[in-house]
Amino acid sequence: MAKSLRVKYVCSNCDTPSTSWAGRCKTCEQWNTLVEQVEVNTATAGGSGSILKTSNVTTASKNTLPRIITGLVEADNVLGGGIVPGSVNLLAGQPGIGKSTLLLQIAYNIAKNYKVLYVSGEESPQQVALRAERLGAEHKDLQLAASGVTNDIASTISAGNYAAVIVDSVQSIALNEISSAAGSVAQITNSTQLLTAAAKSSGTALLLVGHVTKEGSIAGPKVLEHIVDVVLQLEGDRYGGFKILRALKNRYGATTEAGIFEMTNKGMQAVDNPSAALLAERYITDGSIVTATMEGSRALLVEVQALVNPTSYGYPKRTASGIDLNRVNLLIAMLERRTKLKLADKDIYLNIVGGIRLTEPAADLAICMAIASAAKGMQLNKNAVVIGEVGLSGEIRHVPYLDKRIAEAHKLGFKVVVGPFMRSGRKPSTLTSVSNIKDALNNFLK
Ligand code: TYD
Ligand code: MG
């Protein structure tokens, strides 16, 4: 590792480099756009390099080390079978969602086979040790350190004494050479670059914690997501409910898997039968509809709840938790136009139970049925699971993985599935197909 790093200034607007800082870029004349940047591993451009040593595609992969198993099956699945040595993995999530807890558990599991270092820039070693004691995650090969200095962490990684290093968090570490505070764009980018270079050169697996902004995106520059190999996101409600671990980017595996966890007094535990847990406290009234959503490659039964009240102020209020409000407004507009429901003078509240976020259109029909059921004070006439995308003409459209969703409904004891017509293949006996929203409301609400 270079002892002292060279710093240059680059305009974030036009990318012009400069040796000193100035308030205004000389090239594009924008104010306050010069950002500090450390030069890591700058190779001389042009023809002065040596000829690359290449390896054959059939033999290159055979020299790699086996993946490091995290010991948490759900996390291993999301990672595509464990952590790749020398890879850089970013775990992002809301404060208090359980990032530090999850990584400490993973660190403990890895320590059973390898040496692991947990560096915290936010907590003291005593605090981390207390948490480890509570989690029963104490092991002689799990080392702790508190540091906010990227240079020191990079040197430690480069020394190659650890198979895996966890840095909690990338927003709390800073390079000595850069004057801006930890958490700034320049610090996050350069710290990650330096740590990545150290991890790659020593073959150390690096796990970084990343904070997210109020809007839910990873705090700091987008380039952070480009530098790292794997971006994992921990989502859910921080005050209980399920936490879902998802890969947003994975250079070593698919991004289709999702892990479902729950925070317990023993840390993050995988949920065995999430559908059953989500429906366990269900109280069947009007406005409650169960739908099947895909979480990664598995189906999950979730309850959609709606409340419809007369508007007491001039403008009707629409609130949605766990689902995009724009989608809800679109469906409300469709319902008004295509059915006899009058919703213009109604407040509508929607909630998805268990901290689950519904992001796919396959939940449309369940949302429409929940709103209609709440508005009319009627319930489903059968104990059914409702699946289907609804178009603006009120037509019920096909959804992917219909058979998986039906199988999950069947497993949880639902005898009927209300859904779209099957495009091909044999129609399962439990599927009751419906072609438009009007028929769906007329036939299934009582
Ligand atoms: P934490 O991992 O610190 O969240 P993050 O690093 O994402 O900010 O933990 C979040 C919450 O989890 C914390 O408020 C307390 C709770 N918790 C438990 O319920 N059980 C436990 O065993 C632990 C360690 C934490
Ligand atoms: Mg934390």
C-alpha cells in the first residue's frame, strides 16, 4: 500500500482534473463542483506497459478459492452460494433494520472456519462485544477493532491475515488525505476504492455496511454501487415484521433470490414458513384480501387490507403503506370508471400486513377487491387467494409464476384461487378464472 496518496481535484460537472482546489471550475465555470479524489493504483497510460498475462477461460476459474459459507442458508442463497474470496459486498438498509446484527452473526459463522475481523467505525469494541455476547457469537477467531481511518483498515486488509473483513459502515470511515468529513461523496468513493484495491490484492472478502437515505437509496454516490461486486439490501419495517434480504446486484450469482428474516432476541433468524406467519393473526372482515406475491423465487401469501371512509374534508385522502401510492391511485381511477363504485368522496387507506412491500402488478386484483370489499362492507364469498394484474380497461391479466402462487395457496389450505385465465398448460382445479374486474366484484363479493 502506498504510504502517502496523491490527491487531485476533479470537477463533478465536466470531469476536468486540477491540482488545487478552487471555488469555481476553470473549464465549465460552475461553482463548488471540485471534488477531492485520491489516485489509487494509477497506471501510466499509453504504450509503456508490459503485455498482459492471459489465462484460458477453461482453466482460469479452476484456480479460484471456494466460496466462504455464511452459515445462514437464506443469506447464502441470496449471495449465490456464499461469499466469494476477494469480493466486495455492500449491505445497505435503514438504520435499526439489523445490518450490524446480521453481519456479526455471519462473522461468527465464518470464524468457525476462517479468521475474521469486524471493524466498527460507529461502535466501540466493547459495544460490539456486548452484542456478540448477547447473540452467543463469541469465537477466538473473530477479532474486533474500532477505527474510522480508511488508511489503517486498508493496510490491515492488505496484510492478508483475515479471510473476511467487515467494515461497519462505509459512511463512518475517512481517508487521512481527504479533508472532507466522513460520509461525504469524496470520502465514500475514495475509501471504498482503496478498500476494494486492498481486498482484491490480498484475496480478502470484504463486507461493507452502507446507510440509505430517507428515500431508501444507498447514501453516497451511485459509483459506490458500481465499484462493489455485490449489493445486498435489507428491507422491511424496523419496528418488527419481516426483514427481506435481496441482492440488487451480484457479479457471482442471480439476483432473483430473497431471504426472509425476523429480528428475535437471538438476532436475525430465518423464517421457516413466512406465509403461515403472515396470515397467523388474520381477522377476516371486509377489506381483507389475501394475495400471493413472489419474493425472489418463492411465493408468499400476504394480506392486503383496505379501509374506505367518507371524506370529512373537501379533498379525499389516499394513503398506502407497503405499496406504491401511484399504483393505488391508478387502480382507484380504473375502479370508478369500470365499475359502479363511487370513490370520489371517500378516503381510502391501504396496508400490506407484516412490513411486506408489494412491488408487482400481480397484486392489482387483490387491491381492487380489498377496496371494493371495504367500500361495500362485503367479504369474499369463498376463502380465496386473489391474484392478477388489472389493466385500465378493467381486464384481468396474466401474471408470472401462476403455478407457484397457486401451489403456495394450496399449501396454506386455501381451496380457491381467483385469478386470470391460464395462458397455456393444464388449468389447476383450484383456479377460478375471471376476465374482468366487474365480474370479479359481482361474482366473489357477498
Ligand atoms: P442493528 O443491527 O444495530 O441495526 P443496524 O446496524 O441496521 O442499524 O439492530 C437493530 C435493532 O435490532 C436494534 O434496535 C435492537 C434489535 N435487536 C434485537 O431485537 N435482538 C438482538 O439480538 C439484537 C442484537 C438487536
Ligand atoms: Mg449498525
